[in-house]
Amino acid sequence: NTRTPSGSTKVSIRPLVPDGLGLPLVRCDIVNMTRHVHHHFDYAKDGHSRTYTMHVEVNATATAAASSKLMLGLEDSVFAAAPDRSRQILHSPWTRAEYTLPAGHHLNSHVLTAVYLIRDKSNGHFIPYNNIVAFTLIAVLRLGLVKELKERAYKLFVNLPLYEDMAPWNIVFVGPLLDYIDYDTRDKTFDAHVRKVYQIMSVLMNYKRTVKDFEKCGDKGSNPYGFSLVSECVGKKFTGPCDDPELPVPCGDGQCHSDYISCLRATVEADEPLLLPPPSRPAVQAAAVPGGTANTWEFSRDGVASEGT
């Protein structure tokens, strides 16, 4: 056991070969580790203050459950991952039995070991390490890449699907390729949305102009990143917090909304619901046009009103 200001580590050590035979090799496995860590490599350069507690621990309960489901010791099981990385499984080489690994669990030295982070000051926000085969792009760039490899990495990056948080600490090298790892946002891409971003900004800008002409545009509201055109006109009667990226705009109705237009609509309905009658076609009254030699006419809503010459 070791203990330091940043955490503690418990390991098991066992020889791999009997004494006196071959090289004196030993195997060292982490049984339980707790570490207090920061957001990414050289985090201070980017002004990041968020911290995490990292855990690595043998899960005896999950190990027993997997062994029971497969009806064999885990040393005889076969590991596999779904093609879309949605799950990782152990299965028996002799039967159809399989066991889906809990998030963040890995088969190590015939037992299941959990590797995960808990975000500090977040009511226990859980971030599992489902794959430990990668190296973050931010670390690689700061350690230094030769020009040719940097150009190659850039081409790989611009060909990735578009995810919500493609900062360099969420992009990783997996062998010769790049991948996206942010646990909270990796299941949704935005390629189709980004193609319309200019038109969406035009909608928000022009809508604001008309709201101003109605003299209904108050102070600019807020959103977590301070983006323009998202929180216009809705003031600061309610300030949130609105941390959900799908609902980032605090609104005067005390709720978080997707954008200021949604907020304006909600507050108008809350003040006095607008009850519009169903549209109807006005009756058209036919009027005969008088004959004669007149060449000027006056019309009213009821038809021909008078004639002149």
C-alpha cells in the first residue's frame, strides 16, 4: 500500500516463473487506487479548474456474477466488443452464454476491474473508462509532433464526424487513427445541423429585429458560453443556472429554454393565452358594373360605389 497527498494505491505482486527458473519476472496489478486528477494534460495553460477523483478497483461482485453467468472461470472467457462500441462482452468459448461488462469494467488478471472518474462538486457525476487504449490529442500536441505527423493528424481530425465538444482533450489517438471520447456527448453528431448554421443565425437575427419594433425586446439574457443571438431580449428576471446544452437560456417563466424565441412564446402564453378563431374566407358580394360611357370608377368593400366621367 502507498499513500500520497494525491491519493492512495494498493497493488498485488506475484512471480510469473518459479524461483530459479528463467528471468525473475513479476506481475504487478492494481487492486485499488484513488487519485485526485485534473481535467487534461497541462490543464493550467487553458484555465481549467475542474477536478476529478479517479478510481481503479477490483469488483468482486461483478467478477462473481460474470463467472456464474458464463459457468466458467474468467481466465477461460473470451473478450469481444460490439462494432459500434456500445457494449463490451465476455463470452464462453463453448456455449452461447455471454456477460455484458458494466460501464468502465475490464478483465484484468482473471478478475473484473472498474476504472472510472467522479467529477468533483457534481453530485457524483460518473465517467467510466470503457477503453484504455488511447492518448489524448492535447497531450500529443504539447509533447511535440514532427510536421508530417501533425499534418496527418489534422487531416484525420477534419474528417471526423461533428460532435458537440471537439476540444483537443476529447480527441484521442487510437493507434494510427483519431477518435472522440467525451462520454456525455459521443452518441450524437451534428453534421446535418452545422450545414444550416448560417440560416439559423439569420432566423434569430431577423426575428429579434421585429421583436424590437414591437418594443418587446428587453435586455440580453445569459447562456453558459455567452453565445450571441441565443439569449436575446429575454432579460434577467430568472438567471438559472441553465447548464443543460439543450436548454441553455434562462427565461422569465422560471424555466430553461432552448433559445430566446421559445422563451418569448412561453412568456406570452403565460401572460394571456392568445385564442385565435379559425380562419374563414370573407363573403364576396357580386356587384354589376354599370354600363354607359363612364371611364372612372370608385370602389368600396361592397363593390362599385360610384361612377364618374
